[in-house]
Amino acid sequence: LQVVPRAREMEAFDSMMEDSLSEDAHSPVPGLVHRYPDRVLMLVTTQCASYCRYCTRSRVVGDPHAAFFNRANYLKQLEYLRNTPQVRDVLLSGGDPLTLSPKILDELLAGLRAIPHIEVIRIGSRVPVFMPQRVTDEFVDTLRKYHPLWMNIHVNHPKEITPELVRACAKLADAGIPLGNQSVLLAGVNDHPETIKKLCHDLVKMRVRPYYLYMCDLVQGSGHFRTTVAAGLEIMEALRGHTSGYAVPTFAVDLPGGGGKVPVQPNYLLSQSHDRLVFRNFEGYISTYTEPANYQRPKMTQWIPKPRIEKGQRGVSGLLAGEEMTIKPAHWET
């Protein structure tokens, strides 16, 4: 269901888009997406170990002629990062970075680690699932040189967890690489609470933290995979409180038009007054929580570092900090 093409991919659906996350509009140089203030997405290849039919980047992934995945553009990406000090976190994706030759991947990681303000490097990969033999001792030794380095794998169903995947993840975890998992909610594949719960439990057993459970993006060709948001909330009701907190992913919608990831969860806060809040838990138990009467908001002190300059608006955080009074839509005053 996930990798074999079907005729239903040709059926259009409401709100279908080619670039549903507007990544191209947020690319200051080819292959680099700078959507969030302090982190970037670095697209380094169009190739994958297998081609998921719901892929967000199906417009370019698998296309060997995509012009911006080459050494000249890698250098442009690194130059942009050197000149953008607010970026502290770089996520390598594509395509799948682990399909690159070891030499090229090593050069890219070395180039990133040579930039002083890059604190964390992340890799998103489905290679450990589809091509676990890629994760050799020599390969892990290469990654180990560039700590702090994190990796998110992509498992959607418990049946994808093979003995080979378990061994590959054990090599990575033993090398000190923190592992997470990103799943996509897919109709007919994993859209049942018990399926996701078993997946999360099996991931935790092999030291992989369930990280995100995404709604399927509005990319063309994926209409038959789409579920309702309500289906995802039902799954979250079956997880939160019913299993360990570290086995519960964040359920998120990646907003069309480049709005970014928005977490969605069931409503546990029922009501609020000036001094009390009313909550319900996973069992329906309802209780009150009393606010402190004498709380004073802390003031900035010398030991707190100055925040890095962010591109774009600070949003609601800026309103709470008193930097602005309003956020106005474009052309609001006309």
C-alpha cells in the first residue's frame, strides 16, 4: 500500500497541491529550506531506498535530473549557513541522505560541523527500514565523528520493524546517536489506535523515541491516503495516559502554504478562571488546579544570553514578550 503505485494516485482531490508546504518559496538558495527561525532543511539528494507514494516532495524525489542536488549547490548551501548565524540546527533530508556515497556524506557533515554556530545536525532517513545493510560499523563510525548528531527514521507500521532494522538501530544507538521516529497517518495502513500503539511500543523497545505522527500532506497523488484529523485525535486519546509518555508522539498538521507544523491534541483543559483551571484526564476524571496568587513574571537577567536575531515575525511569542501589540494580516489597513 505504501510503495506500489495505484491508479487512485491519478484522482484529483480538493486542495491538492504540488508543493503543499511551499518549500520552494522558502528556499534562499537551491535545496535549502529556511522556514523556521533557528533551523533549516538541507535537501541533498533526490534518491531514496524506496519511493513512498504519499511523499511530500514527489515533485522532485526520484528525478535524477533535478538540477539543485550537486556539489556546486552544496557549497552554496554551506555558504548561506556560514552567513546566517541564527541557524543552530540543520536537518539533512531529500530524498534520503543515507543513499549518498559515504565520501559525499562525510564531506557534507564535515562542512556543517566546521560552522561554529551549527549546534545540532539531524538526519531524516528511511534507509534503515528499506536498506538496513547500509548501516555498517564503518558507516556508524563516520557518523560518530560529528556529534551532536541525531537521526529520525520513518516507520509507519509494526510490520516494518524487521530483525534487520532492530540491528541497524542498535548500532546507531550504541554509537550515541539519539533516534526518533516520524510516522504519517495513512488510511488503510495505520489509521487505527491499536496499530499506532503497538508501533510506538515496538519502537521504544529498540530505543527509538516516537517523535511525530503527521497528517498526510495535501500533495497530489496522496488523496486516497488521507484521513480526517478526528481519526488522529482518536488515536491520541488511546495513547495519552494509556501508555508511557515517551511512547506518545506529537500529532501534528504541517500547514499548507508553509505555515509549519502545528501540534494537535485532545482538549484536556475544560475551563479557566483568574485563579483556577479545570482539567479532565484520559479516563474522564475532572479536577481543578489552583494558580498561585503571588506569582511574579521573571525579568531578564545578565546571565540569560541575548536571543539570536530571528528572520520573520516573532508571532504570538513576541506579543507575550511585549514587543508588539498586534499581528495584522497583509493589507489589513487598506
